[in-house]
Amino acid sequence: MSAHIETLVIHTTGKATYEITSKVQDVVKRSNIKKGVATVFIQHTSASLIIYENADPTARVDLENYFDKLVPENLPYFTHTYEGSDDMPSHIRMVLTRTSETIPIENGRLCLGTWQGIFVFEHRRREHERSVVVCVH
């Protein structure tokens, strides 16, 4: 079985969700694999990957606000704060979500639902370059 692997570099500008669906679909297209799976993996511990609603941006705003309340910054019992008050919360948020997603491929296309998109979920306040590995097989 052949596999095609590419690494995408995603620039984030702070806490938010960044849609990468079209970039992943472009990797699938370049792979020339018509039927199989795409595994998408983020190589970080303070950002994550999610498959989420992509039609209405307010759904993403609500998700981001929920995570801010679920895992707030500046909790007095956090000791891992070397990189700032958003450091430990970003790691916890990553653990509560995912570092990889596996999406079936049919006819050379990702088998996502009508309202689904693939997103990098940035948990840090400052900008970063995030590496996302896409393996199509």
C-alpha cells in the first residue's frame, strides 16, 4: 500500500480556530489516492485538531468561549507557567480535544459531512507556526 505524506505549516495569530479543510483536500488530490484514509496530525502540545461546524462562524466563537470558561487562565494551582498564564491551560485544552483526525477518502475526496470542516484549534494567545502532518494512504 502506498502512502503520501506532507507537512502543512499553519500560521496562527492567537487563540481561535483556523480552517484547514481545503489545504488537507489539496494534499489528498496531490496523493492521487482515490480510496483510502487521510490521517491529519498536529505536532504540538498547545494546539489541537478538531472536526467542527464550518458553516456558521458563531459556532466556533461559542466553542472558544466555552473552553476559556472550562479551563481558565491564572488559576493559582498551576505551576507550569514558564511561558505565561496561557501555557498550562493550552496543554489541558489540547488533551481535552485531539491531536489527530482520520477521515475516509472516496473518489479522491475527503468524506466530510455537509457542515464539517477540519480546524487547527490554537490554544495560545500569541501567534505560532503550527506543523500539521497529513498522511494519505
